[in-house]
Amino acid sequence: MSGFANSMMSRVREMMDRLSSSATSWKDLAAAAEAVLKVDNDYFMAIQIINKAIDEYGASLGLESISMRDPKKFLDAARQQTGDAKVVSELVPLFLTRSEVLSNLGAHKRAKLELDAVISVWPDHERAKELRQETEEVMAMEDKTYSQQEDAKIPATVLTGFLGSGKTTLLNHILRDWKGDKRIAIIENEFGEVGIDDALVTKALKEEETIIEMNNGCICCTVRGDLVEGLKKILKSGRADGRVDHILIETTGLADPAPVAQTFFVDDYIQARIRLDGIVTVVDAKHIIQHLDDEKPEGVENEAIEQLAFSDRILLNKIDLVDAPYLSQVEERIRAINSFAPIVKTSLNVTTNLESTIKGILGIRAFSLDKVLDMDSEFLKDGQEHQHDESVTSIGIDLVGEVDEGKLNAWLGDILKNKGVDIFRMKGVLAVEGNECKFVFQGIHMLFSGIAQDEWKPSETRGCKLVFIGRNLDRAEIEGGFRNCLVKRPHVEK
């Protein structure tokens, strides 16, 4: 996206000019890079700052700037100047950080070169060896086709839903009714210093699984780093003891699912080994309308609305506690927010066997770009007919015709830049002029991924299908902007 690239380069130049305008030590630069990574996840800017930090370190020793051209020679020269201890404590961490950032930018071979240099000088450096193994595994995975990559990954399901909706009850049913010979790993999160959900998981079942509990903050905000570490711990234990077949992440009732989902796309090591299978929201049929209508202080979002908006499957629980007219009202309210996620009705507390229900919410590959191809016209109907004026709505677009790639890139770049915060989910299948393959994409807020998939069949009408779910979306503006990307105005709508 040219707009993004120009904006990014402008920010980098501004940051580098600011750092260069004053006498900045390598330590200050290292701290600046760490801040950029923690606050913005801006790998491109971080790599520029880290490179400058390493150059400044070398300059302080009178070394020429060869750290990128010949990292081993640079490390050897630094060691001869200052000794092992100082270089290991000061310079090696910069090299390790640079290798991780390079990996996240997709430069895995370059990252491995950095790590090889560290290990060649210090063969017993455990962190460097661990990172090199991770990098080699990512490189091996990238040699496979997209479908092979996806099939080789462990599926992970995020279980979300408002407080008391029945998430832990569902977890128990999954372990009892669906597990079979599968090995399931569980990550639980309870907001507060003392976790209680772990005690609610049936003890006999729990002992057979890998369970990691995090109770030092909401999984959606303060502990995403801990979530990454928890997932890595599961992967490493699975590598030692046998494959993990599925990962379940139960969030606190106050969690916004977006940062949890983004975890699977921003960490290279996780992305290469685990695929987000779907976000399942458990809904209390009796109380959901009350939660949706709950007035929040200005600037505070309604978690119940956001959880529904991000859902791939909605498990409408406790339907035995409401009558049919009220249940219809509940479904109407849900559809006004998310008209695309299938609703599965159940009563977890009174149903003895939920195997068929569970199969409808696990193993659904909702985040696979392959599945985006399955969107049909019925799926793309949005919630315009609903009477409720919710701030969070869903929009579907289904048009015959091809898009101009340049116009599409500019339009998507503009939407992500100006509306990315408000767009919770988006996905689409597009016919691009001059391309025989279908372009499929999906996104969460400002994270975007897309690939060319199956070829268009001669019998198929080339067209475009898109879905947007978000806050304060202007249908006329979004559809009008997309129509402007079409090579020619379509005469027929499906």
C-alpha cells in the first residue's frame, strides 16, 4: 500500500532525524528501539534504530560499520576490544533483538545469519540457539504450500463471552464430550489476582490436559506477552511429549477479543505453528439484552457488543430460561451487530451430550483464507433491516465485476488508515483485473493479510464479495469507495 509505505518512511525519517540531531548513545538508541517495539509493534522503525545503535556501539570502540555486512567479524573485533563479558551483556542482546525484528519483517535468512554469528563466537549461548531453532522451523514451514502450512499448524479457539455466560461450562463439555483421543491444551484467564476458573474445570479431566492459567491481568490488554509465552510453552511441551491437537483459550468476561486474535498474526514463531481456528462467543440468552443496553462511561466500550462483533460462531446459551418471542428478540439484536456469524442454540446446563454442538464451533477454520472462498450471497446479507440503531453493525457487498489493483490498494490503505480502529473484522474474495486467481483477504483492525487462491473457473462469474463488521460504519461511503475501484461499473447485482 503506497500510502502506508510513504507514511511509514516519513515516520522513520522523522524519528531518525530526531535521534541524529543530538548526541545519542547506543544505550539511548537501544531503549528507543525497545519502546517502539513495545508501544507500536513497529518493526520497520525498530530495525532502523537498532542498526544505528549497533553502529554507535562500534564507533565507540573505533570499529568500522560492518555489523550488517559481516556480523561475525564485527562481534570478534568487539570482543577483542572489550572482552567476552562486556560484549555478551551489551552487544549480543542488540544482535538478538535485531534477529527477532528481522524475522518479524520476514527476513528469516538474514536473522539466521545474525544468530549464526553469535553462536559461532559463543557456542553455548542458549537464547541464541533457541532463536535459531525457531527461525529454522519458520524457514522450513515457508517452503510448504499455503494449504500444507495451514494443515500442519495446531488449531486454536478463543472462547469469549460476558461474565456468567457459560464459558467454563462449555470448556468442561468439550473436554468430556469432544476430546476423544485428542490432546487439548488450555489457557485460562481470570481478571484479578486470584484465579477461580481453573478450579471450575473438572479435576479428573484437567489432569489429562496441559492447563496454563494467567491471573495477572486481562488477557486482552496487560498480558498479551504472557499469552505468547504461554503458547510457546505449550508448543515446546508438545514437541517433547507428543503433538497437541487443539488449543483452547478461555478469556475473562471483560476481554476484547481483538488483541487476543492479533497475537496469532504479530508473533512470527506463533504464526508459523498455530492457526487461529475461530472466535466463539458464548451468550447468556436471558441477560444479553441487558448487557447490550448497559450504559458505559464516555470512552468505555461495551464488551458484550464487541465480543459479538468479533465472533465467528455465537453459542446462544440458556435458551431454556426464555420463551420463544424473547429468544427471537435476542437473535434479532445479535443479528443487528453481527449478521454473518452462525448462531448455535443450546442449554449447556441441561444438555447431557453436546458432541454435535461442539463440532459446530471447533475445527471450523474460520480464520483460514481458504474458508473466505466459501462466502455465499446469503452470508453477505447485512443487518440493514433491523430496527435497532446499534453503533456496531455489519455490511456485506456482493458485486459482479473486476477491481483495478492500484485503486483497490489505495482504497484499502485509506480505509485501514482512517477507519482501522473501528473495523473489527473484514474479509473478502475479489476478482482482480489481469489475474486468473481469486484474491482472498481478511483483517482485524489494521492487521491485513491476503493471498491469491484458486483460479476462476470458466463457468464462474467474476465478481467481488466483501464483509465488514465495525463501529459507526457508513455503508454508502464504503460501498461507494469500493465501486470506484471497479474496472467498470457492474450492470448486474447478484
